[in-house]
Amino acid sequence: MTTKRLFFALNATDPLSKSFLPIYKKIKINADKKEISVKWVPTENFHITVSFLGDRDIEDIPRITEVLKRVCTEFSPFDLKVEDVGAFSNEHDARVLWLGIQNKRALNEFKNKLDLELQAEGLFGGEMRDYRPHLTFGRLRNPRSVKDMISPFKRKSFGKIQVSEIVLYESTLQGAFPVYTPLLRCPLTGPTQEIELMPEL
């Protein structure tokens, strides 16, 4: 049976084109100066993963899209602050370079609801683990310290991303980088939220 590699994400290409790309270029220059080999993520691939489904049978896609549509009717658009530059597992033994995304309650509630609905339908096999939203922009070929390379950009603000839709993507490997093809762009059409009284996560 034919499968597709699927994930849900927020598209982050357009909002960051002016605020982050100049910094992205500076970090690339710093990496070259320090002879740190990095596989840079093309800007058209910039995204914030919400849930990764992995390889799913093509026959499952209609059910997956129905779950997404259903959950999107319960949530209204929201925004997320974009700030900080960091590394996994840490700055001294870095494998992945990331841009920080606000861990807002609205995003967490959406993800939890989506994962639980998919799980109930037998469509989600991943672990329910703590969610750390981020945008990966580089992967090191060998672990290195990147503290000096990224320190000028720590705790820097890059504005906000307006989240008005969730996208179901298919990932296919073509050449050196995966190609992300949107299969469904689902708008958030839920009622406008009341002013939140509790502090954000």
C-alpha cells in the first residue's frame, strides 16, 4: 500500500522574511568563518511543526483531513512571538539550530486537541510528550559548540507570526533537501476568544 510522510505545521516563511533573514545570513557568515559545517534549511522550508504523523497510508488522508477540519472549527486565530536563537541539544554540543517560538496556551491546546482526536481515530501513533515549538533553520554535520556564533542574537525579538491556518504537509526527499507540499490549508474558524486571565505558559 502506498504511503505519504505527513505532518501538521504553521507556515513561517513570509512573516520572517524581513525580521529574521538578515540574522540568518549573519549566522551563516559566522559559521563559515569558524569553519562549522551546517546544512542550512532553505527559507521556503521554514515551518513550525505542530504534530508529526510519519508515514501514513494514502487511504488515511481523508480521515486525517476531516479531523483537522473539525478541530480548526474550535479555535480562533492567534499570534505567536518569535524570539531567541538557540541549539539542541545545547550550545556547546549543537546538532540543530533553532529560532524560538512562544509556547502559547492557544497553540498547546490546539496541538493537544488535534493529537487526542487523531489518537481516538487510530491515526496518531506518536508519544504525547511536552511540546517545544521552534523553527529549525540549520543542522550541523558534526556536533560543535555554537555559543560564540549565535550569542549576538540571543534573546532578540523577531516580531510575531499570525496563525490563521494549520497546514497538512507531505514531505518527500528530492536531492539534498525535503520538499514540503501542502495537501490542505485549514483556516481557524472558531469563535473569538475572551481575554485570557491566566498567564501564558
